[in-house]
Amino acid sequence: MADPKTADLVLTGGTVLTLDAADTESTALAVADGRVVALGEVAHLIGPNTHVVDLYGRTVLPGINDSHLHGAWLGTLWPGTLLGAGGMADAGAQRLSTPAERRAAIQRAGDVIAALGITSYTEPGLGPGEDNGQTGCFSTGVLEEYAAMANEGLLRARVTVLRLFGELDGPSTLADFEAGMSSATPATDPRWLTVAGVKIFADGIPPMRSAWTHRCYADGSQGHLLVEGTDLAEREANLRRMIDLAHRAGAQIGVHATGDRSIEVTVSAMADAIAAHGPAGRHYLIHGDLVGTEVLARLPELGIGLNTQPGIAVMTGDWLSAALGEEALAGAWPLRQAFEQGVRVCLSSDAPVIEPDWRRWVAAAAEWMGAKASPELMRQLLRGYTVTPAEQDGAESWKGSLEVGKVADLCVLEANPLEVAPADLPHVGVNLTVVGGRIVYES
């Protein structure tokens, strides 16, 4: 990329953690036309109209990518969350019913996440399966409003969407899934809004005794698949058909699966689809609470990722133990093993189930792993919120790290996260957020 005569934005006098493949660090960064054009020596790019930010020793990171965040729902509930100090909140206390309400919720979420340094997120499940849903936050109308805002240049973060053809945390049918897969998606600039694929709910969650498990709950039940069918065999067959259909269509597949049995069937179905039709979208497990050791080991060779929420693990571990026992908890959310085995691990919040503050959940991940604080650990966890989600989005060629030619999505922290313990990261302030070279938040 040839250097322009002047930069639009220059950040200098601090530390730039590029999180590129070599973990390069720099002291300055220049932006022009929404992209990074130089690292290190930038003085020659400063012109009379260049906005120069003196970092005064602060640290620049790639923009945070929360790869599982319900934006419209967050904007509706905030500052409330589903899991708060008082336990479970009422998810349907407010309902989005009109385009104006949907837009206001998306805008409010944009304000919240901009102040946290979040520049991309995945809205995991919007579509006709929730058109009559309790909250109105996951409907086709919400997707349409996202598209309208993208086309008007009003989004403050880049958004990836998975479509939903069943109910949120509820049943789905093969017929509805087939009909949904044939429906059109909105036309937008894919760098601001892209409909990457589909979300399928395989099962529920362990505390509600709705995760499909090998172990029995206290009442003797083992949960079940949410995909509808006349019996267990037909439910499983229909889930497999959904996965095969979406895979053949080239769609990315994100499957909400928390129980070990549902995870086994999901990964088996994805593996069968890959073997039959070749590789396609970067499929992944959502949550994966009780993923087993043998299944975890298969994920790298299959190219299947794991999108998990360490904050939920820390907050609900006792609930899982009460439902399935201490032994189940001991093997749950195996973050350390996933990283060690080379699984594509994305860390996320699932906001507004919990708050979207990634700093808290990086700290929670370190706590859950029982890992010793080190710069290497911090880099690994930061990649789970930047580089790896860009890979999940299929966008690592143009975002996720700070490299010349990539989009200028970044945030500025008060301190260098490599120099603080994970437990202290939540106390490090976010001072600036930039998306595509445009400042969207400044403290």
C-alpha cells in the first residue's frame, strides 16, 4: 500500500499491540481512508488536517469483537442484564414492536459497546422463528432495521448476523428451517453488516435441566434435543438434516449446544457434512458447556470453533453443579484444554445475559483456567476477543489485528494489558474507540 500524503488520524507516544502473527509492538499508528497506513514512523504523514492523538504512554489494541452479543436485546434491557445480583431477570419486561423502537435499541447498544472499545459483534439469531417472540428483539424486523441503518451509515460497530428459523431457546422444525434457508437476505455492505449463516438450538442449558446429557438430573431426566420430531431418533435425524442443508448452502452454522450428548451429535453431523460435501463456512459450537475431551480433540482437524462465555461459567458454575454434580462441573467449560489443543476459541459475553464488559470476562477466563498471570496468557485471551473472532467472521484478511492495509478498528486503554494481572484488567479504563478510522467514543 502506497503511503498517502497525509493521514486522517495519527496515534503516537504510546504502545500499539498489533496482535499480528508475530505479536509486533509499535509506538505509533497512522490511519487514512479508514485503514491503517503506517506503524512506527508516522511523522511524515502528519498534515494540517491530521487529527493527532498523543497517547501519553497509553496502549492501543485492535477493536474488541464480541462474537456472541444480542445487540437489540442489550439495547432494550440495559442497564439491566438477565443474570444480575438478584438472579434471573424478566427477559420480556420490555418488547420491541415498531421500527423506531428497534432502531433506538440498536443505537443504544451501539453507545454501550462503543464505550467499551467494542468495534464488531455477532448478533446470534434473528429471523422469522422469533417474529412473534416474547421480546421482539430477535425478529425479522430487527434484521431489517440493522440493514436500513447499515445502508444509512448509522451503525457504530460492524455486525455479523446468524439467522434463526426456530424459537430462541425453543423448538424448531425441519420444514421451517428448509423454508427459511430459501428466503432472501438484505443487501448491504458486508463490511458493516453481513448475514453469515444460521443458528440452531440443539438443546437448552444444564441449570434448567434442558441440556441433553449422558448424566441424569436429580429427577432422573437427561434433557432432550429441541429440534422437533416424533421421537428421539427423528429429532436427531432432523438436526442432522438441518446441518447438512445449511452446510451444502455454504452457510456458516452456529449451534447452541451445552449438553455432552447434543455436542456429540452436532459435531458428528458437521463432520459428516464436511466429509460428504467438502469444507464450507466456519462452523462453531455456541457455549459448549459440557464438551467432552474426545470431541474437543476433533474440533481443530474439522475446523469447528468453540464460542464460549467464561463470565457465565464463573457466574453459573454452582447451578451446573447443583443440576448434574461436582464431577460434571469439574469437566465443564474446558478452556485450558481447548487452547492447548489448538481449538479456534472465541471468548464472548452473550450480553445482555451478562454485561458486555470484555475486561471482566478476560479476567473470568483466567480465573476459570486457573492460569498463572503472564503476558503470554493475556495475549492468548485478548486474541479470543480480537483475532480469533475475525477468523470466525471469515474476515481475518481485513480486520482483527492492527496491520497496514487492514481497517482501523481499535481502542485505547489507560494501561498496557500485558503489564497487569487479568484480575486487574477490569480496572483499566477505555479512553478511545475508533471504527474504520472514525472516532465513535472518547472519554
